Amino acid sequence: MSHDLALLLAKSFGLFYLIVFSVLIVLHTYRPSRKAQLDQAARAILNAEDRPCP
């Protein structure tokens, strides 16, 4: 295997890997079964606390 072929394969498969990985992360984040967890996380920073965190 020549260096140019190895470089081409690494760049191509690396690109496809990152695209697939990004799509999987987006699908995992926005699936409907996670709505309750995401809503709770969105409200968590808005909770009124009367003292600083320990």
C-alpha cells in the first residue's frame, strides 16, 4: 500500500466516520424518549436557590 493510497483511505473513512458519528449524536439527543430529561435539564439552571452551591 502506497502512502498516497493510505492517506486517501484515512481521509475518506475519517470523514465518513465523523459524519455518521455526528448524525448518531443528533439522533440520540433529539429522540422523543429523552424529552423529559432534556426539559428537566433546561429547568435545572433556572431553579431559584437562596444560597450558593456547596
